[in-house]
Amino acid sequence: MKSAKSKQRLNELRTPARSKQNLVGERDPVQVYCRLRPMQRDTDAPCVKIISPTTVLLSPPATAISYRNENAKTMKYTFKEVFPPETSQQDVFDKVALPIVEGLIRGKNGLLFTYGVTGSGKTFTMTGEPQNCGILPRALNIIFKTINDFQAHKYVFKPDKMNMFDIQTEAEAMLERQQELHKFKSGKKNNSNPDLAMSSSDVTKIEGINEDNQYAVFVTYVEIYNNSVFDLLEDGPPITRNLPVKIIREDAAHNMYVHGVTEVEIKSAEEAFEAFYLGLKRKRMAHTNLNAESSRSHSVFTIRLVQAPVDEMGEAVIQNKKFLNISQLSLVDLAGSERTNRTKNTGQRLREAGNINKSLMTLRTCLEALRENQVSGTNNMVPYRESKITHLFKNFFEGEGQVRMVVCANPRAEDYDETLQVMRFAEVAAEVEVAKPQVIDVAATIGLTSGRRKANRLFTTARDNLVRPEAKDLEMDLGLVYSLGPDFPSLELNSSKAAHIIKELMAHLEMRISRREALKRSKAIKDERLRSALLDLEKDAMDVKTENRALKGQLAAAERRVRALEERLTATENASLTHQRKLSEMTEYTSTLKRELQEKEMLLSQHKFDKEKQKKILEKKYNHKIAAEHEKAKEINCEKERLRNAIEEKENCLKIIAEVLNAERGDNIETYQKTNEIGAQTSGGREFTPGSTPRALPAHLLTPFSSAPHTRETRDTPASSRRGVAIANPRHRRSLSADGRGWIEHAPNKLVPMGTVMKPNIANSKIVKKLTTAKDITNPKTSKYCLISQEQDTDGELETKLYKGDVVPTCGGGAQVIFNDVEMLKQFSPNRESSHSHSHRHSSNNCARHSGKRRDTGCSPPQTPSNTSKKQRVDDD
């Protein structure tokens, strides 16, 4: 809160700072003056006539464009004052610019700009000509004439590049003066125009200046060309056009300024003319059909007056930026508006004219928006930023100083249309009101008495006079300040006629008595005043004591709160230190764990790498053995195939012999022929191939031949009815379902009813529909597992299969199932057996002839847990 108040106080002390008082206080309209240019030729017909000191009459000629549109009517325009062509430059300055210069000396801002068509006398009014100076040179002369005896030494005030100034001590300023010479005087040609300077006799001095301040003048000179800002006083050759573009910014007090512009401290009017003439050389001028030297840009010459109060001794400036008072006067020479059909501009000149007209139109739009807001009480946005000229002087139209405008008009009939637009613009500008600036006496606010600088000079002079030798005999009256009058008259009475002495004595005594009474009355009045002052002081002292007690109570409470906060802060700091210590420990522990983790990861990686390496070594070692085993297996298989083929040939031969011996004697020939035919058909349909396996011979052909003779019963008995060797199960063991150990019978939810005599029945079993837990397998009482499944064969018949296996415990605490047997229960129709017996027998024979490889792919039994030795492991989590 304190910083906000101090900032607000600082902004109020910065004149011209925008404040609420400026916005709501008294307001003055923009003062618009009109100056007519003399006619170039006597034969020219004027279109402007002065009918009063403040009014002009505008009459449209027949050649004007608006003559037909406005029905040839005349129009009156009123100004603050109208200057006829014969008005001197001094009169124009005294009535237009002198009040603004006086305001500048007293700490107020001012803006003065000239407006009009090209060739109407704007530059002449602002600058003038040799031996006939304009507003700008006269203003500089008066300013330096007024503050000449009160200027601060050079570099006491130094620009801070942020639209403010720093205050330096005399020692720092002297060092600056020694190190840096003025850039317009040191080693450079004088660029000033001596004809613009006036003699001191022609310059008046402004009265009422504050003698207790020290002053410094800074000037800047910029131009706005094609809506871009250029610094005309920047370091470089005197005549150059390659100047960098500057930008417009807002300072801490919300004042607009050109950032990075060169501010030159000026100590005399001659130095100011030198700076102005340097910028004038760089200003863009061109020749047009209407003007031989036409300004192609808006030029702004700004005079900034910095003043600061001196200290109590009246000698040095107070070293505090808050007490600075900065006022500025901006003199603007606007480029003239022009029409292309009259100037015949092309190319670059046409572009310049377009930018000039656009900026002037923006200025008019801003003034119209201000007038509309003031008349209707609205708060519509004013488009200041659309043009650099309006953006730069935004603060002036919002109550930052006095605004005055000189409208220059050419009364020729040829310029009627342009002059009409100028008059309309002046009419709009005259209706805009700006707030009056307020000036604050900084010295009074800080308790400095007026006249301290003059008193210090007088005291110094008197002290110097007392030091001189001739001042030793001077008598000084150090008696009473108050007396009752002169000494008593002579009281000697020499004769009786000396009554007049008594009268004189009486008169003298009456005078002394009256003087004494007057002194008594004065003393009584002063005593009363002193008593009142003492009472007031006593009352103030009591109030101060009461307030002091209250403040002491508040201070004690604040101290208690501070102590409590300090205790809390100490506890918080201790807790913070504890947390930090724990955090460091945890960080160190985390780092240790990370290092251990990295080491273990490295060990694991190394171990994995070793395993991979060992695996590759083993693979290389056993690949040769495996290849050799494969080769041996191939050789064994080839030998087996060869032996099978030989056995098959022998069996065929034995079959033929057996059929011949068993046939009847009478039928030997027919039986022999039939047997040969059957053998030929069989041998023709088999197509023995190398490596194929021949079908096994019937069992009765494998019996040994008997030497006993055959009887008729024996001959009549068919060969197919004879019983051969009994077919036995190679497993030659009972079904695994016959034992009485614990079984897990895993059956689906819905089994198709078989309706058979033989049905699977397992005693001492637990039936489960779905294995949801491993406890059913890992139970110690469970040693067998049976999986029941139903499926359809290729002929559409139902098959029921029972996959049986042993439940074997594992080393991890779980169990695994090893399948080792399959039982199958199948049903089919007897008709299907008779109708398909031959084809089935033929297909069986064909399957018996194929090799082992063909049997696996074509006629091998379906893949079951018994022939694949499937294993299922169930472990606990």
C-alpha cells in the first residue's frame, strides 16, 4: 500500500502527469487562429474575406467543384482571432505562442501546430525567414532570456532514455563536461543560421519566474515521414537520409514519447538554432507544381524545460527525482494537404501525398470523436493509433496541456476547395475541449520558504563586505528592538517664561504613555496568541500522547505477533531442516539402491550372456551328434523296409503253396487256377514298391504244416472258418480304470446319451465339469485323471473317448498330468459293416502296404494323448 501511494505521489509531482483533477476540472476549448497569406498577384480574385477580427466569409468561385453542389452559398467561420495578411510575425507570436511559452516557464505543457493546404504559409509562420523570425526562434530567445540567470550547470540533469531525467551532483556533472564535449561545437562546422537569431534588445523577458529553482533546456527534433518516425538530430553526417525508424512508447506516467530519440541539452539560443538548423537540413523537402519547397513530412520540434528546487541554503539542487518538474512545448509544422490532380504528383511524391492526407484525415477523425464524446457524454474509442502524429500527441487531447492551432489559408480562388476543407476541420477542432493543467508547488509541499536563493545571495554579499578592511569602522546597533521614543528634551528652567518646556515635556510624556499603551496592547495580543498557541500545542500534545499510547499498544500487539511468527518460523525452519535431512538420507539411500540395482542388472546381463554363449557352444557340440543319429536312423529304416519286402515275398510264396496243398485232389486244377487268378489279381493290385510294408498273412497260414493226410471234412471246411493264432493286446494289462485309486473324472456339461450296454464307469471318482482350482489336481488322494470327450467320425457315427493319465507331483508343490492311455467306445450299424466290409478291407490292405511316413500322414490313428505322450502341468501360484 505504501508503494502504491508513493508511486501516485510521484506521478502527481511529475508535471505534466495525467491525474483525475485534470480530467474532471475546468476545461478550455482548443484555441484556433486563422492567418491569411497575402495575394501573390494583384489580378487574383480572393475567395476569403475578413468581416470581423474573429470571422471570415468564404465565397465559392464559379470554377470551384463545390460551387454547383452547395448552390453558390457563402459560409462564415469563427476563430479565436483572424490575422490579416499584413499582420507581423511579432503580433502573431504575442497572441498565439507567448501564453504557451509563459505556461512552459511555469511548468505547463503546450502544443502548437500549423495546419493548412500546401503553400499557405505554415512553415513561414512557424520558422520565418531571415530578419523576420517565426514562432520557434522567438520562443527560444524568450525562454533563454528568462532563465539565463537561473540555469543549472550542464549535465546536472541527464536523460534516462525513459522520458525522465536523473539528477547528478556537481562533481559528476563536472566529470561529464570534461569527458564529453558538445557534439554541435567540438570539431564540427557551425550548422546554425545566424539570420534566425534576434538581438537581445528585441527579446522581452517573462516576469514571475520562480527564482528558487534551477532550469535546464533539452530539445528534440523528429519528423513523421510516410507514417514512420525519424530522429533528425541523431549522430551522423549533417545531410543524410538513411535514418533509423523510431517507435512511440508510453512511460511510467502514461505519457507518450519517441523511444531512443536524441535529447540535446541547450545552454543558449544560438545552440538551439544550431540544432534546429541541423535537423532542417535533414528534413525531407521536394518541389511540386504548387510549392517550390514543399514539406513532405510532419516535423515536431520539442522544447523540454526541466526545473528542480534548490536546497535550504539556496545553492545546490535537491538530489531527489520526485521533486523534478518537467514541462514541454511541442511546435508542429504539419505537411500541407494537396490534391493529385493539381500537383500532378507521381511515384514517390504520390505516395508521400497519400500518407500526408491519410494522417491529416486521422487527426480530423480523432477530433470529431473527441467532440462527439464530449457533446453526447459517450466514451467511444478515439483512433489515436491509426497515425503516428495523433498517437504521439494523445496526452494533449486528454488534458495534458494547452492546445493551440494556427490555420493558414491562401485566399486565392483556385484554392477554394482545399481551403473549404481546412475551414471545416478548424470548425471541428474549435469545438473540442481539453482540461486545464494543474501546477503543484513542490517547494511548498516539502516546507521550503520562498526567496531562499535571493536571501542566500544577499547574505553572501554582506559577509563578503564585512571581510573587507574598510568595513571595520562600521557601527552596528545591537540594542533593543523596541523603544518608547526619542530621548527626553532639556528640562532646565532658566526663567519664568520657560512654560513651553513644560508643554514639550508633557507632550513627550503623553507620546511615551501612548507608545507604552500601544506596546501593552500589542503585548497583550501577542500573549493571547501565545496562550492560544500554547493551548493548541498542549491539545496537540495530548492528542499525540493518546495516539502514542494507542500506537504503543498496537506496537506491543504487533511485537507479540512478530514473536509468535518468529517462533512459528523457527519451528518451521527446524522441521524444514529435519525434512531436508531426511530427504538427503532418502536420496542417498535411493542412490545406493539404484547402484545395487544397476550392479544386479549388470550381473544378470552377464549371466544371461554366459548362458547364451553356453547354449551356442552346446548347440554346436550336439548338432553333429544329432545329425549322425539322423543318418543312422535313415539307414535303419532303409534296412527295415528291405527286410519287410523280403518277408512279404516269402509270405506270398507260402500262401500259394498252402492253397495248393489244401485243395482237393479232384479239384486241384480248378483250385490251382483260381488261386493263380486270385494271386495274379492280388499281385497286380498291390504294386509293391521299395520300402513299402506288406500286409501280414492270415493266422491259419502261419501254423506249421502237418504231415498227416487231409480228410474230406478237412477239405470241406472253408479256409476262412479255421481259427488261427489268437490276437492279443500288446499292452497285455487290464484297463487302468479298474483299479481303486482316486480319480478325477473331467466330463463336459452335456454328454450325448449313448444307450449302449458297455458304459464307462469309474469307481471312487470325483466328477468335475470345469477345472477352476488347482486343488482338484494337487489333492494327495488324487492319483488318476480322466478326460471324457465325444466327437463325430468321418461316417457320422458317435465316438466316446476317455483320455487317461497319471497325476504326478512336481518339485514346485504343484502337480502334472501325464496321459498314457485312451479308451474308445464306438457304435455303428451292422448294415454299414456289410456294405463297407470289402472297401474297408481293401483300404486296410492299402494302409498296411504304405511306408511309415505315408502311414503317419494318411492312415495313422488320430492324434491322442496316448500316442503323443502329452503332459499337462498345473502349479500353484
